[in-house]
Amino acid sequence: MTARRSPRAHWGLLAAALLAVLTAVLLESLSDGVGRAATGAVSGGSSAGGSIIFQGPAGLASRSLPDKTVALTFDDGPDPRWTPAILQVLAHEHIPATFFVVGSRVTAHPTLVQRERRDGHELGNHTWSHTDLTGTAPWRRRLELNLTQLSLEGSAGVTTALMRPPYSSEPSAVGDRERNVLKSLTAAGYVVVLSDVDTDDWRRPGPAAIIRNGLPAGTAGTIVLMHDGGGDRSQTVAALPTLIAEYRSRGYSFTTVSGGLGLTPTAAEQPAREVSRLQGKVLMLATRSAHVFVVVVTWALIPLGLLSILRSLLVVALARRHVRLSARRVAGAEFLPPVSVLVPAYNEAVGIERAVRALVAGDYPELEVVVIDDGSTDGTGDLVAALGLDQVRLVRQPNGGKAAALATGVAAASHDVLVMLDGDTVFEPDTIRKLVQPLRDPTVGAVSGNTKVGNRRGLLGRWQHLEYVSGFNLDRRLLDLLGCITTVPGAAGAFRRDAVVAAGGLSTDTLAEDTDLTVAVLRAGYRVVHEERARAWTEAPSTVTDLWRQRWRWGYGTLQCIWKHRGAVRESGTLGRIGLPYMLAFQVLLPLAAPLIDVFALHGVLVGEGRRVAVVWLAYALVSVAIAGYALHLDKERYGPLWSLPLQQLFYRQLIYLVVIQSVVSALSGLHLPWHKLERTGEVVVPSS
């Protein structure tokens, strides 16, 4: 069969999609902390002078508002509930104000910012996510400010030179860390506006406290810090008219910050360039799309997560029940029908002699072994012929693929019970005896054996060993109890000839001939069961490249089988109700969602939930270890490899879901995937019993 290189274009598409997802999560991460923002004075000691800080000839300089002037400033908005109410009060009182807006809120509510501008108020920068600038790196500080400027350019068409750092208050609260931040902000061209009074008093909330805290002690000019977002601002709205009346009664005039400094409006705000306006609109669209994306994906992950938890609970709860079921199936007189063993082999010179010798060395009374040499070029057929074993027949044919080789074997077989295994697989002496026992029931058409990884050296071998034990075999136990095993593995399976014929024989329609045949047997009305005592030792891929090729073929073949047998959903039986949906959910959809789980874990780290992410990861790792340990106990395996399981979450899981993505894209693009022959090492180790 001619191999074809896989197209690389879709990896560029995948990279672009992942970049878009990461960008969306980053935007959502930067915005996520806004709702949890709290207000209070930063700690510090030395005074910075006046409340308005700017870059002077000799460094930081400060000014205060003129006597008997007051500037009402509002932080943390715009908010769809509180900002309109405050704007209504200000309009009624004919008072201008300065709104220090949070960039992420601007992109969510651009019309409120436009209304603030129409009503004659001015705007200031309050960062993108209301983060404490004293605890952020310079690059994050610049990002916070630049994104907010873009949001203002996209929504209101202006830029602002005014800036208030979150969690700042009076000049007396400015310490060394805050002073360094002020230097960087003023060096960037900002006029930093602190406040003379903070109307919020978290110990004694209420309109009276707001009024009391907002009134000056003398006649000095005053910048009043209030809030139109970041929490419940009903008290601010209720107290604002009275506070304005009190200032007026003391002879104060109201102004904006720039007005109090004697600046023209264009000195604090300037029209944005058209390019910047367009960039701002793109930012707003991206931010809204990111929020929608994160919400949709979060809700989409919930049912998949619940399904995964349900599966874990079921496989553990029902595994012991399957042990009892298997014991009942083989109770009574031993069932020993004549058996034909079919061994398809293509370039299996490394392990074919050992596999064949193990078969004839077993304790089964009436047995023939049919080796189908599928056009090997490494002398596989010659090695089998040279064995000179009476029970072994060699059939040669041009290379046609595994399914074609098995079809040839079925036609050549002398007996009605067919055992199929791969050319690299080694059976234990009693494997065939145990494998055929469930076939005493005439309703059973196929039996799945317990496939074990025989080459477990290195992390890759251990990970595959644990996957076979705690993944594939636990799944088959569960699906056996539910009556819908969808795959009898090619490494170890027994079939009734009548069931194979009723299923239409071995088909070359898919690359997963074992799954295709198993599903067809179920659709033909036969049962498929799992015999966990019938162990077969197979060689798993020993390199990442070979593992990728194997799983790519498996994933692609699985998709082909789901599509080919989609009609089973309309048929009565557990295959359509459980089997195929189970395959789709856990072999396709969940792996496809796995990258999003990792991205959302990154989202949690970015928004300061690193400890929670670590706790969830540790809990998941402990549950995985517990399930794998129980599966090892059921299979009477040693617990030693369990130490490697948490490491599996850092590489192996990502490799597997990337393979699934590759398989899905290949299927959707109509790629004809060739059969990838894996390199064999012959390092299968069968432990002594």
C-alpha cells in the first residue's frame, strides 16, 4: 500500500485556532478580576504633596485644586445599573464630573461612556482590569493602560491623559512602591489623579457616612473619590444630591479635574486617530467574543465533565460485579471446541516465531494455526515455514492490509471457532482455553481478551501499560455489563464463524477492522463479552512517532466506524443507545475538549486562581491513581508503575488529544490514511505465572 504524507496545512489552522483561544482566555483573564475589585487606601507613609501628580522639570511634581473648588470623580465604572443613575443626578444638578473608567467595562458598555462624553463629563484611565499596579510587572502595567486607551478610542473616539491607579487614595498613602509607579506613569505622559477625600467607609456604610467623609475640613480645593461600579452603589446614588447641596452651601463650585487645573478640554482628552479607533473597535469585538466564547465553552465542558465523572464512578463500582459475571459464565464443564487461530503478518520477522511457538506450546487440545503472510518483504513467511510445525499452516498473499489477510484466514480456517491475534502478540499457555469459554453460550458471537503491554520499560511503556489496564480493560468490563462492547482488540479475540459471516465478514472499509467487525457482530444480533482471564501480551509502540501513527490510525478508524454504523442509532439495542454514543463521547468529544481544559487551567492561573487549579489537578491525579490502582489489583498486577501516572498529565494526555484532533481533521478533509507499519523490537516480556 502506498504511503502518503499527511497534509501539514491543518496544523497551521490548529495553531491559529489555539492562538485565538489563548487570546480570548487572556482577554477574559485580564477582565475577570474586575468584579472582585475592592477599594481602599494603599499602605504607605510619606506624602506626595497635592493630589494631582505630574512630571515636572525636577521629577515628580504635584498640585491641588484651587480653594473653594471641588471635583467629583467616580471610579470602577461604567456600570449598567449605577452609572445611569449617577449621570441622571449630575444632569439634574448641572454638575460636571470626571469618570475614571475600567477598560474591560468600557468594552462591555460603550454606550455609557458615549453618554458620559455627551453629558459634558471627562474620562480618565483606571486600568483594564482594576489591578494593583504596585504588584505588577512593567509590561503588564503598560498592557493595562494601553488596552484601556484602545477601549476609549473604540467607544468614545478619544484618548485621555488622566489616570488614577486602582486601590489608591490620598497622597498621604503614597509610599516608596507607589512613588515608583507614579514615576513610571508620569514618565509615560499621564497626569495621575489621587484624591483628597474618599467617601467610602466600609466600617460604617450609608449615605450619612458618604456625606460626612466627603466634606472638607476647610476651604481647600477638594477631589472627591466616589464609585459608580465595583459593587452595590445605591448608597452613593442616594447620598449624591445631599453631598452636592452641602458643598454648594459652603460656597464651593464644581469642576472637572482638568477644569480645576485650568486646562483646556483638549489637554486632557484628544480625538483618536482613525486607525486607533478601528483598533479599539476590534478590541471591543474581540473582548465581547472572548466573553461569549468562555461562557459557551464553560457550559459545554460541564456535561462532558459530568460524563467523565460518571464513567469513573461506574467503571469502579461495576468492575467487581464483572468479575462475578465472568466466573458464572465459565461455571460447569469446560468448553473445548476445535479452534483455528488466525495470525495476519506483515513484516513481523522480529516476533513471529515467538508468537507462533507460544500458540502451539499451549495446552489447548485441538488447534490449528493459520499464518497469513500479507506480502511481507522481510522473510516473515520463510521464518514460519522453517519452523516445520504440524499444527501451523502458512498462507501467502499479496499485500492487501490486515482486514484482507484476516478474510483470507477465515476462508482457510478448518474450524468454526476463530481466534485472532496480531503477529507481535504472545499468548500464555492457557489463553485460548480461557478465551473460548464464553462461546459455550450460542448467543455470544465474540469474546474480547485481556490485552497487556509486554514492553513496559521507560515512561512511554509504563503510561501505555496503565492506559491498557485502567482505560481500555475497565471500559470493556463496563461495556460488557451494559451489553455493548464495541471493540474486540486485534491482539486477542475469539469469534464464532457464524457471527463473522452474519456480520458480512472482514471489511476493508475502515482502518479499525477490529472495531468494525465487533460492531457488525453486535448489529447481527450476537452478544460480545470480555474475558479478563484470557491474557495476551502485545508490543506497544516504543517511540513517540510510532505511538502517534498507531493512535492516528485508531482515531481515524474509529471515526470511520462511527460513521459507517451510524444507522445503529435507529435500531433497537444498547449499541445505538449506549455503545456508539459512548465511543463518540469518550474517544472523540472528550479528547477534543481536553485542550480547552488545559487552556482554562491557564485561565485560572492568570486570574490568580493558581492554588485552586493546583488543588483540582492534585485531586484529579489522586483519583486517577486510585482508579488505576484498583484496576491493577483486579488484573493482579504490581503497583510500581503508579508513580508515573501524574506525569502522564503533563505530556501523554496532550499527545493523545493532539492525535485525536489530527484524526478528526484528517477525516473531515477526506484524507485517505494509509496503514502505518510500526517498528517492532521484539521486547515483549511475558511474566512467569
